[in-house]
Amino acid sequence: MTELALYIHWPFCVSKCPYCDFNSHVRDNVDQNLWRDALLADLAYEASLLPDARLISIFFGGGTPSLMPPETVAALIEAAGQHWRMDDAVEITLEANPSSVEAARFGDLARAGVNRVSLGLQSLDDEALRFLGRAHDVAESLAALKTAQQAFTRVSFDLIYALPGQTEAAWSAELKSALAFGTDHLSLYQLTIEPGTRFATLAARGEIAEADPDYGAALYTATQDLTEAVGLPAYEISNHARPGEESRHNLAYWRYRPYAGIGPGAHGRRTAMATVRHKKPENWLMAVARNGHGLQAEERLASRDEAVEAVMMGLRLNEGIDRTALSQAVIDEANVDRLAALGLLHKQGSRIAATLPGRLVLNSLLAEIIADAPTLPA
């Protein structure tokens, strides 16, 4: 029976953060009943094309899915369990902002079936939170974290570092504080300025800038040292966990396993088929009303394309990839040997993995590892 991960996208936020390039939208009014019914219809359509699967994870992402009514979350979890067999250890994650309003729903969300929450703390410094456009302060964040730890079996949270003016000492002190909170999973991201965001506009004016690459590398290395020292090593470029506490859902992506995606802008990989839903919420709703699903496009992937995607995703993981598991030979073995000699790759039997120095230049590595590589995103 095929293992399957399910992604459900809730596109709405209270406000748009200046660094965010996710498919998130601010709307004055959301018809909750209409959205629940549309998501259930999109789910039913996707399930009809993926029979006999065992569901290992559900991930509510956004947007801000903690703004969803718990009744909608419960209805989607129940429907997923009717469409597919639920794994006994199914991981059900919901992304949440650490506001007091949303934290008040945590108990109801846990009763709805959510057993893992990912909190967008983003910083433990009030000035940094204002710079990042966050609606909460540190005190509210920590109160929400405490509530989450009482409500959910597993808790993760995000932090952003390499902010303008942030010193290595300041980041190290912040991270040490975060590591004392007792969670078993952290997502730690360097600030990147993405096209189309408010920060991109400010960068074009010369008002802000990304960290110098060498400085960013120093912060990244310090991050690895601190997290490893307390037993939360990186298992992926930006994700850290105690052994056994890795995100099952995200591992499905990085190990290139099948996953279904429903809701506005959601992507999926279904039996060698790449799927994408309409991105704008209103367009997605109209598509569901018209067709019974929100699909905008689906494309059958060639074996080589699948193999290339598997390499690009798998080398984000510390475990790397097993070359014998690839559907086609797409690895430039001569370049692998050369990069291994330079200390950027590690080879063990049929597996290859990026070393710490290699992860710092992963996109460049991929361009050399993949024979006739396509242009890779930054």
C-alpha cells in the first residue's frame, strides 16, 4: 500500500508579512461554510485518483491555518480518514501564529485531531518582530508556546536569523534561549529577500540588504554547532530535531514520496503526475464550483524529470540520496568524485550527501552533480 502525505492550504492571513512570498492573502470576510465545503470537495476529487493509500501525514499550511475554525479542521481530518487508511502514527500538523487569539483555539484544534503544531515565532526580539511585520510581541509568543506545549503532543517553532544589523553574538544568545524551551524540533531560516515582497521593494531602494554570504555562512555554522551540542542536529538544511522527532510530512517531500495537495496554489506529486491548484483564492473557489476540484494543471513527469527532482530534494537532507533508487541515471559521477575530494560531498556506498561546507553552496553543487542540469532556482 502506497504511503501518502496530504497538504491542505489555507490562504488567509490577518496581514501580509514583508518577507513572505507564500500564497497568502488578506480578506475582510471569509465564508467559512463555503470554504469548508470547497476544501472537502477538492479533497474528495484528489482521493478518487489516489485509492488504496495509507496516509502518514496531514499538514495544514498557509497562510495562517490557525485562523481556520476547528470544526473545519476536524471535518477535513475525518474526511481524509474516510478516503484513505490512516497510519497508526499519522502526523497531523498545523501552522499557527503565536497570537493570544489563535492560542485560545489550540485546545479545540487538538481535540479536532491535530497532534503537532508549528509556531511562527520568527524572533525573540521585539524590535526584530516589528521589522518582520509580525503582529505579536515576544511575551505573547512565549505565552502561546506554553499553551501549545500543553495542548499538543509535538511542538515546533520557526526563527529567522541573519537580520540586518544582527550580530553573531546576538543570534547565538537568541538561539541558546530558544533551545532551552524544550521543543524537539526547530526550523531556523536565514532571511532571504524574495521577489515580489515588500522587502524586495525596500532592497531595490537600498533601504535593506541581505546578509553578506560569508557572514551568513558564519551564522549558519554557529547554528549547527549550537543545535548539535544540545541534541537537535540538522536533518535538513534549515530543520533540526531530536532523533525520531523529524517532520514526517516534510520528509515525504525531501525523500520524494507521493503527496496530495489541495486548496489554493497547492502542489502535489501523484503517480508521476505533477499537480497544481489555482493560486488566487477566488479562482480556486470558482474552479471547485465549476469542476468539483481546484486543479489548474497537471503534467505527467518523465522519468528523468522525476530523478532530477529526487536529487534536488534529497540532497537537502543530511542523509542524502541513494543513487540506486533513482529512476534514471542523472548523476555526473566524475563531478561527484571531484566534489567529494574537495570535502563538499560525502560518499558511502551508493549514497551521497552534502557536507556542511557543501550545504552552504548546495545550488552550485546541484548544478554540477546533475548531468545536463537545468537552471536551478536561487
